[in-house]
Amino acid sequence: MCYMEETEKIIIRDTLDGLGTDTYSDYLAHALCLEGTCSLRYNGEERRLQAGDLMIVRKGKLVERIRPAEDFRVKVVYVTSGFIELSTPLSNYGMKGQLALFLNPIMRLDEEQMQRCLTDFRMLESRLAQTDHHFRKDLLIASVQLLIIDFFDFHSHIYGEDDVPLQNASIMSRFLNMLENGAYRSHREVNYYAGKLCVTPKYLSEVSRKVSGYAAGYWINRYTVLDISRLLRDRSMTFVRISDMFGFSSPAYFSRYVQQHLGMSPTEYRG
């Protein structure tokens, strides 16, 4: 089912087909596994989605090799990043959730949580069908916001309830936005990001550690390594071309970077 208007972009599907492709490049995917299992590769690691699991994927290109079992059943809600921003409640908890889901997009729900999530999905689906509602945009914002609030609740039961101070959330949000926009291809020094954020490198790393448990350098390298590993799996890309894309001073320096962060040379990784 799909209803599209200029004011909102929400798609509901019963398959993971297309996730990780350009079809849903601007969408956040929220997949509730109803039955069976599905294997996939996320962030370079093998993951397994099974009945009762909720998977939230912010960046579809991190998903590869989706392999559903014959008995796999899923309900997926795709929402554009812009509409998510309109619908996100005034809570900074989302920053903590965003970072945790980047590392592991799957949350294991209990039976009550699964039923509540399924109810939210069905409610959104029914609201989408109300094309003659005079306040349809507000209606859909409220419906998506309800989803997000329940996602926050599920996540807080798993990872704890600590909220993120407004200033820290703002700094981390802008820091991650630069990384998600690909700044790491040209800049892999904490000093660069700290300068753009008008804070000291030490302060940026302190904020990052408080919010995510990792220093700022970890996230810079994480984004860089994920992108490099994805490109290395594309055999049409030469090592020299990849090295140039990331501004390494030489292919030898690129090879050392890959060896350090992936534990093997580019040639060995490509196999």
C-alpha cells in the first residue's frame, strides 16, 4: 500500500525488497518481523531478524544481502527523513537511540511491545487510507509521532532511560550530520569537526563519549571504514580510485589505513 502526496511520504510494505537500494534512499525503514527469520548484512556484520524483532534502519545503504526464509513475514513502514523530522517529539532521547541503532538496528520486543507496535503500524495504515481527511497532514504527523514515542519506550527499556542534554544533543546531531553527508571522505581529524561546531576537540570527544559511549574519533573512523569496506566489495572500483576518493596521500597510506581498521589489506579484504 502506498499513498503519496507533496506534504508527506509514507510507504507501507510487507517485504524487505528494495531496502538498501536507491528506491528507499531517503527513507527510514521500520520493520517488524511477524513470523519466521531473515538474515542480512548490516554495517558489515551479519544480523538475524526473527519473530518479535523490530529493526530500524536510518541509512539503507548499510543493508546488504537480505536473505528471508520461506516462512518470513514482515510489516515495514518507510518514512522520509523530512517527515520523520516533522514528527519527532520534543525529546532528546532520539539522539541516544540513533547512535545505538547505528551499531545494532534490531530491538528484541516482548509480546506486549510487539502487539503495541503492530497496533501502531495498523493505525498508521488506516490513517493513510483517509485521503479525504481535512487535516490529513497533521493526522499523519500525529500517527508517526506515536510510532516514534513507542520506539523510544521500547529502546529505553533495553538501554536505559537517560535523556541527553539539549546542548549535547545539538552538538552530536550536527556532528553526525556532517559525517552522514560524507565529510569523512575529506576530513578525518577531530579538529576539523570541532572547528565547524565552534568547540574544542577535547569537548567534542567528551560530549560524544557521554552521549554514545565512544569518543568522536570512533565515529569518524566508523563511517570511513564502513564506506571503504562497501567500496572494496565493488570489484569495479580500483584501489587507487578508492584511495583518491578519500584523499589519502598515496595508495600505500590507504593500504595501511585499511590494514589498521579492517585487520587485513585491501587485496585480502576483497579476496
